[in-house]
Amino acid sequence: MSDLFPPFAPDPNEPRKRLFKPVPFRMIAPNIITLIALCLGLWAIRLAFEGRYEQAVLAVIVAAFLDGVDGRIARLLKGTSRFGAELDSLADFLNFGVTPALILYSFVLHELRSLGWIGSIVLAIAAALRLARFNVMIDDPNRPEWKKNFFVGMAAPMGALCALLPLYLSFLGTPIQNSSVAPVVLIYTIGIAFLMVSTIPTYSGKTMGKYVPRQWVLPIFVLSVAAFGLLISFPFEMLALMTVLFLLTIPVGVMRYRKLERDDAMRGADVQPASSGVEPPPGA
């Protein structure tokens, strides 16, 4: 019987198998930025319930900035991954759905009790639905190139920044934190939620800046520096102004989208007869 189980001595020179394969840092870096943004969203909730609303709003703004950066860094470093996409989507739901909803409820919507809480829930759920639809649409291979310049509905980060407009106005001296203004804030919050889940096209500007005319380079530099200086010196004035201007430009984006859609349909109608495969009769 001893011959059936001969003694075995492992080879000391045999290389050990690695339990985990090494991961390039370029795959990790974008996820670190996403996690930092997620921490800012959680921190903003704490700041809001401590009554430090200005710091809470700034935390959401920085999270929105990092949300715009992490994807671009991932593409620049060629570090995109399915894991990173899912993590980014979950972080966006908390940062731009749950966090602004809780900030608004703590700030003024609690004056309406259950109605205010329902308004906060509607905003958070609208952000979740918006992100779910976005994740499905980016997998569509037949989406025309020109549609990449538009979001279907308001993007979640922009929706969060627009939803916080009552706080910007309050920081500028407008009396918002009272029961008489709370219904107006509730209607505005539900309106922003509707814009996020709607099919209203809003301009994204994703392909903007690929090519800039030479004569516009120096003016763009000057305007960028001026805008940055104004944002640093008068943050809430600029945030309120940019929010109002963005909401006013939505009809312009809709008209531009409809025009491009008509032009695309006309081009498709022109190509259809040529590609039908029917040969013209002889002598035609």
C-alpha cells in the first residue's frame, strides 16, 4: 500500500503561483478620483445636517468637477474598464441624486414635512433613472455622431447643480429658509427632476474644443481667466448666474437638436433610393 502513495517533496526552485495578477496603475488612477468624489458626496451630507450649507454645496461642486475629470483621465491613460464605469455610475447616483436631495430637505423642504420628503425622493429617483438610461444609451452602436453633442434629458451632475439654486440665492441674501417659500422650492425641485428623466435634449459639448479657429485662441484664454477669477471671487453669484443661463438655453438646444434631426432624416431619405438595389428601367 505504501507504493500507492509515494512521498512527495516539492521542488524548491518551482516558481510560486500568484494569487492575484498585478493591475497597471493607469487602471487604478481614474477609480481613485471617483472614490474621492464619492467621499465628497458623503461629506456634503454630513455638512448639511450640521448646518454648514456653504461647505456642503462646495463639496458637491468639487465632486461634479472630479466626475468630469475621471472619465477623461481614464481615456487619456487608456485605463477605461467596466468596473470603473459601474463605480462611476454608483458614485454619480449618490453625489448628484441622494446628496442634493438630502441637502435640500435639510435646508428648506423639511418645512413641508412629508411633501418635502417626497420631493427629495423624486429628485433622487430621477437621478437614478437618468443614469440608468444613460448607461443603456452609450451601448447603442447605431447612434449618430452628431447626437454625442446632446444629452437626452438633463445630465445628473448639471441637475444637481441646478437643483441647488435655492441655496445659491439664500447665500446671496434671498430669504429662502421659511415655510412660505418652501412650496416654490418644492415645485422647482420636481421640475429639475422632470428635466432629468425627460427626453428633452440638452447640449453636452462633449465634442466641443476639438478644433479651435486660430483667431479665437487668445480671446478664449482671456475669457477663461476672467471666468475663473469671477468664480473664485464671487462663487455663489456666478453659480446662480450660470444656472439661470443654462436653464434659459435649454430651448435653444432643443431647436438645434430638432434642426440636426431633420437634416439627418433628409440625408437618409436621399441615400435610401440609391441603396434600395432596384435598377432603373432601360432607357430611363
